[in-house]
Amino acid sequence: MAIAEALSAPVRLVKGVGPARERAFSRLGVNTVEDLLFLFPRRYEDRRNIVPLSSVREGDDAAVVAVVQSFESRRARNGSLPLAAAALTDAEDGALFSLPVRAVWFNRPGFTLLPGSRVALYGRVESGLQFVNPEVEVLTNSPPEVVGRLMPVYPAASGLNQHFIRRSVAYALEQWLPLMKDFLPDEIKNKHAFPSPQSAVRELHSPTGDREAWLKARTRLAFDELFLLQAGLLSRKMRHAAASGAPVRTALTAQKTPACSVSPSSLCGRFIGSLPFRPTGAQTRVIGEIARDMASGVPMNRLLQGDVGSGKTLVAVAAMLMAAEGGGQTAFMAPTEVLAQQHYFKLKDRLLGARAALLTGSLGRRERRAVTDAIAGGEVQVLIGTQAVLSSDVEFRRLALVVVDEQHRFGVAQKNALLTGSPLPHMLVMTATPIPRTLTLSIYGDLDVSVLDEQPPGRKPVKTRVLRSTPAAMEKILTYMNEHLGSRGRGQAYWVCPLIEESDKLDLTAVLSRYEFLKCALPRLRVALLHGQMHGAEKQAVMRAFADGEADLLVSTTVIEVGMDVPRATLMIVEDAQRFGMAQLHQLRGRVGRGAEAGMCVLLAGQTSAEGAARLRAVASSTDGFKIAEADLRQRGPGEVCGVRQHGLTDFRVADLTKDRGLLEMARSDAAALLESDPTLSAHPSLREALRARGSLELAGTA
Ligand code: ADP
Ligand code: MG
């Protein structure tokens, strides 16, 4: 396709772009001409209103057209920059009527203006009615470029100034825009009265000033992105559905009432019967939903949302046992080694004969080999581990189920890494942070959602207090701990040290010094230390000691953020709490109050803005994880909160998932309708081509 290829020409073909600028463009993600056409302005400067010189005011950003009355320039001397200065008037004979306005430029060697010439200027008017380093253009007969329009302001990159980017874009618009193809089927374009992609691209670079037209243009281009994404995901889904079906078809027959679909004599039923408590209604319902999925003959693709402490692990175990009963294996992936270890030790003796193994990065070569052999040979039914379970030396004999715990801590590629081969395994991803539908739609195309909306009985909400981090507050906490922890009060506590961004080393220093301090300050208590840089076996020993009640206080980095389940722990202290996201604080708080005793959480706040303090108060005043997550999403955006940064969702050039939800739904239903009528897209070659170019063409029957 020569035309499609034309736009994939390297940006180096744009006039004036040499190797250095090519590298600078590449830092902006612009490698091809098409990338350049889709490098849209971050904002526009409104230079439409050209004002007479006599009305410019100090402090304004002004656009003017003027006549150069005089010009002088001065070389650099004793440390000062070269300077060029012009006196400007409104008209050729303007000096008679108005005071001249000055313009100065620093460090522009060789720059001159001829007296009497007409110029357009745009810039800030500083004190003494003087433009400083304004943009300037000598006017000929053609209309001015630097004033009289909405001026695009592009993302900045070193080595590229705005002027150069504008010139390059203009060049690309002229040379290549006409070659751009419209892949959207006519019926869809007409239905929404979309403009052509060419005119939409042009409108975003140089808006006509008509707000409606600009919005339509933006909508069109955002729709294109969302539509391509959905068409790709949906066609893949169709292909999966058409493929050979699920790996394990559980023996359970799907019944009308989900609660009854797990027979008491099945492995899963016996496991539930063996528990010291009864599953909550929500757990029973969700286990039923999973049983039906796994009996359906189509790979399950299910998201399990449940607030911290709602008992997601039990549901996952039920699913594993269903898989095991059908002769399949499960990969159970947790984000941290500490959590993987915890799951392993809690589960290994409770799986009623199904065998579990633990695989993390810190296993020795020989141990690791033993585990991978047992998986390949099918002797192990449940492999619990970190992302180490994704390594290439792990080969399952019959992988039937993938469970991802705390899914927001994984990248999308990791989550999907095991979803290969035929038949595809079932997939269950679990999270305490609700994922907005826009995201589940865009990452997974589709995902059935189960919700654990009920806490096990007897839970008391964790009391949360926000304290300013002062010596007095510290004193109070120490006294409290002395009274309530250890032999006297029986309680256990976590002390989470400040999160120090992007530096494990600093995190380590902080946790070590806090550990030493607390050991001295609380001589009666048994204080333990846990951090991410400890060896696997050490972490394991510390966690077990804490879980077994052999330590009273666990000083830790955020390695304990998710999943840790030590029911006797009742107190959580979070230092420098303002550095954490709201959902994260809620997760941390969820580590306590998991047993019969009520939990308490203290958020120690260091220096923070009013807004930071408000966030802490918001966490303190709500125990509803979903509400907190929603607030967090609004604040930090979905990429941060739901762990989708790596996915490239932010790679959209126009669409914005926080704003374009309606558009996403529209794109999805249009894509679905189209694929239904033309599953192989044989009647839509340009769309096929566009999908193929994005690497997302997996059409049913054509892969
Ligand atoms: P999360 O949803 O945060 O992963 P867990 O699965 O770790 O929660 O469960 C939290 C705690 O609640 C565990 O100690 C677990 O044994 C206990 N638990 C789970 N389900 C029930 C239930 N139905 N009744 C009582 N305790 C339960
Ligand atoms: Mg959990």
C-alpha cells in the first residue's frame, strides 16, 4: 500500500530535519511523518486580536502590526548579551501621533530590521512599554503568520523550538496530509456526521476559530483511536471464541441457581466444607459465577473486585480446585514475594490433596529446577509465585487457570503473558481497586465482573486518625504501643516507613533508621524488620515470625502494602502518609482489623498542602474502598491507580479515557456491529490495513 506507506516515511524527510532534530523529535514520540501530523498542540495562544500600539499595556501578551522606526544592535560586551532593539510605531508617519514602543531581543546575532519595514510582533509587554524577545515577522504581501490567528503551542522538547515544530507541521500538512486515508466505513462516518480525517487534523493544528468545528474535529480523531482499539480487541475476542474452547471443562453442571452449582462432594465443595467459617453470601455467589464460566466451554475472563478483607483468596482457591478437579493446573500470581509466600504457606496444606509449589525469583537454581520439573510433569497442580511464574523455564503440563492477585500491581503484558496457546486458560484477575469500565473495555476489550460486596461477619471498621508528625504525636504513639502491644496488650502492629519515590536505597535508609529508633524506644517489645531488599528466605522467616506472633511490631517498607493477612495485627502506623495515594492508604489500613479485634490506623502527616491534608482526612472519614478509589482516580488518573501505565493507554494521541467514556462506548458498539456484519472485514480493506498496521489484526478465520 504505497499510500499508507507514504505517511510512515521517516520524519527526517521533512524539510530542515537533520539527525539532531530527528533525535529531538523522537523524544517526543515522533518518528514518522504520520507521528508529526498527529503531534497535536497542547494549547493555543489566542493572537487573533491585533491591537494598535497605542493601546498595549504593561503585562499584556500582545499581538501587533507595526512599522520599524529605528533599529540598532550591539555586540556582546564585558559579559552582557548581544542586544538588538527597535523603536516601533503604528504607521509610517506614526511618530507624530504616538510615543514609540520599544522591542528588544537578546542574543540574536545577525538579526536586523530595516527602518520603514512593516512587522508583526507577538510577545509579553514588560515595564517601560517594551516587548522583550517577542516573536517577529517581517511582513510582505502575504498575510501575517505570527499574529491574527490561534497559534498552536506544541509539547516542548529540547532541541526543537516552537517555531521549528510549527514549520515542520505546516510542511507535513502540505506534503503528506492529502495522502492520509480514511479507514472509517462510510456508514459510521455519515451516522455521526464526522468531518474527514484530513480536515480534522488540519483543524487541530490551525483552528479556524469555530469552537464547534474544533470539537467535531477532535471527536472524530479520538473516535478513530477508540474505534481501532475496539475493533482490534473485539476481533481478537471473536477469534478466541471461535477457537478450540476452554482447557478444562469442569464436571459441574451449570444450574439455574449459582449457589447450588458447586456440589458438596466435589473438591471445591469439600474445601468449602472444611473451612472454619461459612463463606459469605457474596463469596458463594461469585464462586457460582466462576463455576458456570468454567463449565461453559469458553475461556473465562473475569475480574473479581472486592474491598480489602472481603475474602478474595477463598474465591480464588475455589476456582483452583475446580481446575484441579478437571485435571488442569493453576498459575497464581502475586505482586510481591512476601505475598506469594504468604499465600503458599496458608494454602499448601489445605488443598485436599492438590499439590502446590512456590516459585519466586529468589529460589536457588536446584530448587527452582525441582519446581519447574514438577510443573512440567504435572505433579504440581497449583503454582503460586511472583512474576517469576512467567519465565520461560516454566512450562505447564496443562495450564487451565491463571489467577492474578492485586492485579493493579501488574502491567497488562504481564497479566496476559500466560494467555497463549490453545486451548486458552481461564483467567481470574482480582483487585481491591475498582477499575472503571472505560479501562476494562480498553485493556481487555471485555471482562465479566464479579463483586464481593460483603465483608465476613464480625468485622469492625478500622478507626483511622490523622496526626501531624510532631515529637508529641510520636510520644503518644509510643506510649500507646507500649500499653497495647506485646505481652501486656496482646496486639501486633505494622509501622510503614515513608515511601521515597524511585529510590530503593533511600527507602532502605529510612526503614533501617526507624527500626533502630523503635527498638530503642520500645525495649519491651519484639521489633522486626522487613524490606524489599532482603533475601527471599529472610523475608519468609520474618513474615512467618510475625504471623506466628513471635514479633510484636513489624517495621516495614511498602512491601506489605497489599494482601498481607495477619488477623492478630490491630495497629497500623503510616509515616509521611501524605506521600501515599488514597487507594494505597486504604490498602495499608486493610492490613489491620482482619480478625475479631477492631483495628486502628494512624496516618502521620508530614509537611503537606491543604489539598494533601484534605486527602488524608477523606481517607480517615470513609471506610468504603470503592469510594476512596473513585476519589483517587479523579486525583491521580487511572494509569496510576489501576496499574495500566505500561499498557500505553496514555499513548492515545487525542482520546482521553477520563473524558471520552461516551465516545468509547459508541466506538465499541459501532465496531461490534461492523464485525458482526463483516467478521473478516473483507469489505473494508482500509480498516483491515489500519488494524494490521497497529498489529492488532486477529480476525476470526484469518489469523
Ligand atoms: P482480600 O479480599 O483482602 O484478599 P483475604 O482473602 O485475605 O481478603 O481474606 C481476609 C481474611 O478474612 C482472611 O484471614 C480470611 O481467612 C478471612 N475470611 C475470608 N472469608 C471469610 C468468611 N466468609 N468468614 C470469615 N472469615 C473469612
Ligand atoms: Mg488478597
